[in-house]
Amino acid sequence: MKNLTPYNQNDLGSKEEYILIIGAKSDIARAVARKYAKEGYQLYLMARDSGSLGEFSSDLRIRFEVKVECLDLDILDYNSHRNCYDSLKQKPYGVFTAVGYLGEQEKAEKDIGESVRIINTNFTGLVSFLNVVANDFEKRKSGFICGISSVAGDRGRKGNFIYGSAKAAFTTYLSGLRNRLYESGVHVMTVKPGFVATKMTEGLDLPKKLTATPQQVANDIYKAQKKRKNVVYTLWLWRWIMLLVRNIPEWQFKKMNI
Amino acid sequence: MKSWGNYPKVASTSFIISETEKLRSFLNEIDEVITYGNGRSYGDSALNTNMVCIKPKNYFLNFDETSGLLHIQAGALLSEILEFFVPRGWFLRVSPGTKFITVGGAIASDIHGKNHHIEGCFSESLVMFRLMLPNGEIVACSKTENVELFRATCGGMGLTGIILDAKLYLKRIGSRYIQQKTIKTRNLRETFEAFEMYSKQPYSVAWIDCLTKGKGMGKSLLMVGDFCDDGRLDFKQKKKVNIPFYFPSFVLNSFSVKIFNTLYYNKAGNGVTEQKIDFESFFYPLDSLGHWNRIYGKNGFTQYQFILPKENSYEGLEEILHTIAASGKGSFLSVLKLYGKENENYLSFPMEGYSLALDFKIEKGLFKLLDTIDGIVIKKGGRIYLAKDARIPRENFVRGYPKVENFRTLRKRYGMHEKFNSIQSKRLGI
């Protein structure tokens, strides 16, 4: 067997283990759940109003013959997070966050309530939950954390910079967490999807060639997680698009409509 | 948008909706719509300016290991059912020649397979389905509950509402392999005799040469078989080859088709030969060839499938094969099949008799030829399959489907005629 130091050798993840997905109602989360179930993992699905995951969890059980448990989680109820995580009988081998709230930029500019909701859903709530997870994983010296951020966090633009800045903060958080957990062999992966055809983007006119399906995103995530990648763009083209976007000089960028 | 035949092409908006509540409010707001599954019907039956795509509604809701009863949402593909259930020893009771269709589409076309003479149509394997009516109301339909809606919706081409989910029986299999017999026949008479002789076999279908005139007219390869019982159910990922681009439309002509036919026919041994083949090659030979519709070129193709009542089948087919051979328009794939008893659904295609399916690329003079064949089909008391049609004149359709009047009346009663329409339904005045 290959020497995996400084990673823990037990950290390859046996398929009897659980994957925890939070924000499990999102289309990307569902695709990720199917992908991991297909590979034989058991699942914890967390979402607000987890009762509405009933049909989806039946689907996973019947298709893949895996164990699926649905649990309630309100990402904005920070004080509940520890209890929620502690209630898991068997601690998960990996955690996915697919929580996301796009919100409305224009509304957020006028209404601090909307701004706060965008920021707290996409950032504060996740920090609260992942802190709990990270402490446990660090102690156990195993596991992985995969956070779904966004290319919108790579540079602020007028169309969605409240959402974008919350995602930027989350990206930075994940980067710091990766740094902190490296020594304990816990892997942290940042996923930055570009356009994805989901409920969240329904009604937006997205360019076909740059738009991934949730299934493509899930496949990319699975592959990247197995290879312990740090930052993943999906579709891959977005890495280069965002490289360009990040390198436009600010004096030019501020004049642009993109 | 276009269907599998790449003809016709239609400018349209498709709405992708999977949640029942959203579907209901959508129906409230939209003027007219048709449900679109996986786009594998050939003609214009799932096309309109507004289409609602139900493919994401694909959850497996329940499965009873003892009876094989599967409760599943309408957007799930048959290929998904097979992927997860063949390794556990289950198969569809009725399967068409492609697995890439949705459960909803299978109901709406009341599809049939190589075992129609034994198991009947897809609706025969159904216990019930739930249908969303034009006003958003959801009703359960079965052979005992809302029977009229059941009879109208099975084969009803999506014109009665949106099928949400269904309960259907799977059947036990003991292997993923099929023990197949290939019977080579020298003319139409022999082909018919072979069909009758092997009518006890669960699965049967014949490839027929449509271009040979004279003594060899109607020569065929009849393939019959059943599942083996060797316990080999292991999942096999089949390699898929894609047709990467549209072939120029001159590639398929009567000459190249003749060469293909000769090679294909001669490849099989004389008389009766036996093979053991994977169920995918037996049921879905074309599914391993992605985008095979591109072979017919950018102008697309049409599949023409008709059925004749048994007593007129021989004469009718003889006349039609004469007409096709004389026209010189080659059908690349021509499939002949014996059917069992007709069911009571209003618009289901099968009747007891023989059906022939022909693929023609769209070209000048084709529709005239098909009109001529229509004439013969109607004269002999047959009908044409709506799931494959893009051109049949209205009067020919009506004469083939005597129960269409009941269907129309029911549509009016529920206001379906104002909400659910396809280009086909308007063309045919259904």
C-alpha cells in the first residue's frame, strides 16, 4: 500500500461509512447524493424541513440499496448546530455543504434584511456548522470537508456582489480550514461551480457551453474528492475564465458590464 | 426542438418542472402545452410551441421485492429501471426497442415490445398511474378507478394531462442473457409460417428485406428467444459508440441499402441457428449507437409503422412490399412483428395481426409513397402508429382509429382539448 503520510491511512473511507450532505434539497446536493450512493456510501441528508426529502430518500434507498437518514437543520439557527451534529449515531466520513441562497441583489441593496440573509446563509451559518465538524474531524484525524462556494466569489461585480462577497468569505474560510486541518490529515476541498442548470438559476438565460448539469458537477466533485484536490472549478473551463476575469485591471473592471 | 426523427423542427420553449405544486401553477398560467419526455418518439407527437419536460421527475418511490411492484415517477427512464433492477433479477414486463424513454412516455404511447403476442402493451403491466388534469387536479387511474381516463391516457399521446407517477409490475429473470434462435426465411410465405410456428416463444421479431422483388420478396431473419436461467445477472457497462455528425443525405440510397440488406441476410446461417446474447443486444441493438438518427442526414427521417389485421396481413404486406420495391426507396431497417389481441384503450396502436416498421429518410416523393401505402393500410383495416408519425393525413388517421370519437368527447369534457395539444393533435384534429 502506498505511503499516505501525512494523511491517515484509514482515511480512504470505507463504503460502510456515511456522507453528510447539508442543504440536501438543492439540485447539486441531490446529484452528489446520488453519486456517493451509487459508489456505495450511506447518507445523512440535512435540510430545513427534511420531511420534504421523503421521496428523494426512497429513491436513493431503492436505486442504490444504501441507508439514508434525513435530519432537520436550520443553517441560520447557529445554536442548534452542535446538537444536530452530536445527534448523529455514527459520525460521517465526509461532509458536503450545498447550502446556498442567491437572493436578489437589488433588493439586498435596499433591504439590509435580505443582505443579512444572503450573508448568513452563504457564510455565517456554514462557519458555525463546519466549526463543529472540523473540531470533531481534527480529533479523529480523518474525514473530508467539501464546501460548495462559487465563481461569483472570485471577483465582485455589480450584478451579484452581495452573494459574491459572502461566497468569497466562504472560499477564504475553506482555505483557512484546509490549512488548519492539513496536519490532522483532514482534507478540505473548495468547489467553485460556474453556471449550473438548477432550480436556483431557473429562468436565467445561461450560455449552454458554459453551463453544467448538476450530474456533471457531482461527477467532477466525486473525482476531485478522491484525488484530494484543493480547489475545483466545474466546468473546468471556469478556472481559466476566472483567471482572466481576476486579471482585468481594476480601473478597467469598474467600467465593465459583465 | 425536434424529436428523434429530426423532422419536423419546431421553435419552442421548454419548461423543466419536477415539483408537483409548481406543475400545477404552471398549468394554471400556460395556454397550451404538451408533455415532453426524452424526445424519442419520432414525429411531432411531443412537440409544440410550449413543452413541459418532466425528465427530472424521476424518483423511484417504492419497490416490493416479493411482487415486483415498482412505484416510480413518470420522468424516470426505462434505462434507469434496468440499470438498477436487472442485477437484482428483474426486468420490464413490456419493453420497446429503445430503453431511452420515460415511464410517462411509455404510458402515453402505450408502447409494446417483442412480446406483444404474449404480454400485450405497457398498460398491461400497469397497476395505476396518477394524472394531473387541466385544472391541476390529480386523479389516480387504473382498470378499476377512473377507467375512462385510464383507457384514454394509455396510448393517449399526452393529450389527457400530465402523468406524474405510476405503479408497474416488473418480471423475474434468471439471467441477463437471451437464448436466441435465428430463422432464415426465403420469402414472405415462409416468414409468416415461421412466425406462427414460433408464436409460443415469448419474444419474437423479424428483420425483413424490403427491396428484393420477385420470388425472394419478403425474405427475413426471424429472431425468437427467451431469457436464460444461468443466474448471470452481473452489471455490464456496454461500450457506446456515437455517430459524431450528420451523414450527408446521399449516403443512404437504394443501392447502399441493398448492399447492407444482402450482407446482413447472408451473415446469418441458413435455416435455424442458435445464439446466446446479452439482453441489451437483443432488445436494444441501436441503443449502443448514440445519435444513430444522424445516419439519415440533416433533413431527418420518418419511421412509418403500420399494422394490419391478421386475416388481411399477408395480402396487405405483399401489396405494400411490391409498392415499396417498385418505388426504389430503401428502408434501412424494416421490422416485422406478429401482435396479440387488441386492448380496450382508445388510441393504442396494436391489434391482432402483423405490423411493419420502416425507416425512410425525408426526401422528395417520400410522402407521396407513404400516402399510397396509407391507402392500402386503411383498405385492409389497419392503422398507423402515432408515436412515429409526422405526416399522416387526417382522414387516414380517423379511419384507422374508430375509438377516436370517444377520445375527443372525453377531452372536451375535461377541457383537455384547450390545454394539452401537440402539433400532431392539431394536425390530426384529435
